[in-house]
Amino acid sequence: MAMAAFRREGRRFAPLITPRPIAAVRSSPIPGEQALLGVRSISTQIVRNRMKSVKNIQKITKAMKMVAASKLRAVQTRAENSRGLWQPFTALLGDAPNIADWLKLLHSSLEDYFGVDVKKNVIVTISSDKGLCGGINSTSVKISRALHKLTSGPEKEPKYVILGEKAKAQLTRDSKKHIELCITELQKNPLNYTQVSVLADEILKNVEYDALRVVFNKFQSVVSFAPTTSTVLSPEILERESEAGGKVGDLDSYEIEGGETKAEVLQNLSEFQFSCVLFNGVLENACSEQGARMSAMDSSSRNAGEMLDRLTLTYNRTRQAAITTELTEIISGASALEG
């Protein structure tokens, strides 16, 4: 009934409208109306594409969070067990990994802080090979730069040994001439003590040092880590400390078997201490990396969800506005025909 009436009204008004104006109107639409329709259509499509991309990003971040959680469980136990390797050296050589105290570092000399005066410092910076793990790499680099500044002097030559691609990229910008050795792709395969011992032996063969300052991030929980430095002294410095009556002087109270001299024992202890500290530092840093990646991916997933909610609201509003406009045009056209 309604369509029949619409056709009758069209036949009644047809003689009053010439074909040429109708053709002109169809071939040359009003620019404002064309722009309005185009903007409306493109806007909806853009929002739809944006929603699709945000959904894909959210899927990726959730998957990365689950992968990081799985890797964290695998490496956390190994890192906790490795902490017992360097503990005997605390009583014997008087050194334990110290959490970097920035106020102490800035307001005292490094000799007072570490308890020994050395000339050749080698800063071993441990970082990750991949990003998307918060600020753990930036923290290690900042502490390494602070140690380099504090150990610099007229007769002092601090050098860098870098483990990890991210620290290498940051330190190469302003300290390329001070970099002695770079080792990357440490986390490509699970590391054991034998592999880390080979790395430690490679470092000791290629650098001259009086003290090795190992910088890494100590794992505390999934959401927190502590930047940590550990000092490993060379056999010569250990022997000097022993002769000066320092804490290493307690070695004289031990009975040495096997016919080795005290210098040989100190050299073996120094090398073994460095391999133990390096092994613990690599595992602790790997734990911190996975925990930081879990937190970062969780935050990214939540942000993607919030962005998706806002885009959905924008899309529904845009689509509803388009539908309302079209209905208004239809009703206006029908009213004009009836009038």
C-alpha cells in the first residue's frame, strides 16, 4: 500500500520536473554532501581497522606475557640455587654483591665504597639481548656509566666488557673507545655453569684488570628487581691486601694442600670467584628480564583493552550518527513527496 502510494505520488509530480535538471543533479552532486558522505564512510572504516589492529596487538602482548611467565618459572629456581656459589667468598675474601647506593656512590670515593684502591677497573655490564622488558637495561647502563665516571682519573683506565645487545647499543653511542669486549646472544640457549666459565675465561684472557665490577639486576619478585654491583679483585690485589693485613690475610690461618703457593691459590680463587659471580649475575638478570617483561606485557594488554573500549564507543557513535542521518534524509524525502 505504501509503495503503491509512493509510485502514484511520483507519477503525479513527474510532469513538473524536467529530465535535464535531474540528470544534472545526479551527475554533479553537491560538494558538501559528497564530502559528508565520504568522511562518514572513511571514518567508520578507519575506526574498524584501528580496532582490528589493537585486537591483534592485545593478542600478541598476552601471548608474550604467558611465554615470559613460563621462562621465568624455568630460570627462577636456577637463579636462587646459584646464589650459594658466591657466598663462601663473602667470608673468605670479604666481598659480597652490593646493591648500588646512589647517594653513597655520589658522596664518597669509590675506594671508600669498595674498600680497595685500584688503577685498572673493568666494568662488566650484564643486560638482555631483547627489549620490551621495562627499564632493566637502562638501569644497568646508568650504573655502569656512574662507575666509569667514578673510576676515571689521570692514572686510571676504566674499560667496559658488555654482555647483551641492549647495553652494547646504548654504551656504543658515547663510550665506544672504552669498550674492550662485547658478547651477545647469551640467552639464545639455556646457560649452564660450564658455558659461563668459558665466557669468564675468555674475558680474563682479553682484558687487563685490577678489579672487575660486575653490574646486573638482582631478582626480587615479578614486579621488582635491584640493581647490583659485585667486585672481583685480581690475584695481585688480593696478595697485596693479604700482605697489608686485610681480610684476605685470614688465608694464612688455612692449611694449603697440594704444594701450591699462596699466589697460585689466590689466582685460582679469584678466577673461580669471577666465574661464580658471573654465572649468578647472568641468571639473576635473566630472571629480572622475564619478570619485567611480564609486567610490561600485562600493562600493554590492559592499555590495549582500554583503547579497544574507547574505539568501540567511537565506532558505535559514528555508525549510529550515520544511520540517524540516513533515516532523517529518507523521512525528509518522503515528506517532500507527500507535500
